[in-house]
Amino acid sequence: MNESFAQDFDPAGYARDIEEAARAGGWTVRYLSPCASGPRPWLQRAAKSGPPAPSLYLSAGIHGDEISGPFALLEMLRRPDFFADFNTTIFPLLNPDGLLRGRRENASGIDLNRDYRELKSAEITSHVEALKMLGRFDAAMMLHEDYEGIGAYLFELNEDLPEILGKKIITAMRQHVPIDERPEIDTFPARGGVISRKEILASRGPIEQRTDWAEAVYLTVHLTRVSYTTETPKPLPLEHRVKAQIAAVETLMAALRKEAGVN
């Protein structure tokens, strides 16, 4: 992992790397509305193994100060058979202007991950237009970071897959980074690094009634029955955070394979 590149994220260069890896792997490459800092490719590929094939949604790069997710998705794309058993959709670069500046918001100061209901930004308006053309997914995972995090944690909006899955994902991430064991994280009650839908509802009320929808809320309401938002601790080495993100995705995929009866 190139730490110097991580300190000076080049969205246009990253987009080229994503396009190269995707086309080499037989992915269909499409584009959201571009930003001043470069294009925003998104990718789709059908499972190579045939039915039954779970459908999986992944995204990263919505916050410009969170880079392990984009790098993790690039690494996964470079592994030829990583997604072989899945109908997969990936949005790896949602906020290139923020990534260029190393700041959470877009160039206009909008937190894109709070814009999925009112659609104030061109970036999320374009993303939602693309999402409306897609079918439902079995599960979604959004790869995030906590810039002052002390360990990994996740938000779990899950009412269908086994409740223990969130803990399994955290356990897999623990192989690469410590876990945030605090009983309260980001003002939410947490248990062993897992902030569950139940805890979110108890703390904030029905998520559907909020005006500042995050990507995970939009997806849960409209497109998927299960979603996870991973958070790696940004103060730790980038290589470890990338590996933790990949381990989280692998664990979710293993659960989906088991549910679908895919060997």
C-alpha cells in the first residue's frame, strides 16, 4: 500500500485505476455526473457461477476524508474471482471533490451522506437517478472511516440475516485493526462495536422519518433488506484499514453464499 499516495488522493488517477481493473475483469462501467476533480465511474457484473446468485451493493468515497474504502474496493476488483458468485454493483468514488481536498463534504460544503432525501447536491441527485434504475439487492455495505476513531465499528440495519452476523463482521475486522468496545459510539448505544437497528431506533426514532437520510437509509427503504456501514479507525495505518474493510465484505459475502446455498 502506497502511503504517500494516500496522503494526496488523486481522484482522476483513482478513477483510471478503477476503470482499468473493471474492464480487465469484464465489468460494465457506467458513470454518474462528473465532478470538477474527475469522473465518477460505477460498475456492474453478473455472477460467473450462475443461479443461485446473491445480489450485492458496495460503495465508498462519499466522505472525502475517508480513503480506506476506495482503496479496498480497488484491491477487491483486482482479484479476478473475488465477486464471481455475486451479481454485484459498486459505486467506488461518490465524492471526488472531497477526496481531492481531504475533507468530508463536497466542494459546496454539503455532507453527501445526509442528502439522500432532499437531494440538494448534484452528486447525490445523479446517484439516486442511477439507483432508481436498479433492482433490489440482498445486502449492501458502505465502507466508511472515523477520522478520530480508536477502533472499528459498524452500523447494522438488518432484520433478515442472522443477528450474529454483525458480530462476525467485527470479529473479522479485528484481525487487522482493534475494535471500538465503548458502550456508546457517535452518540449511539453500541455492543462490541456493533450499532444495531434496534439501538438506532431506540436512540433516534424511526430512521425513515428523518430528513437527513444517509445512503444506508435510502437503500434500506427502497433497495435492500440488509445494510451495513463499516467504520475503520483512520489514525491507524492505511494498509491495516484496507484489510479490515476487505475482511468485512468477505464476511458478508460468506453469509449471503450460505443463505443462497452457493458452495
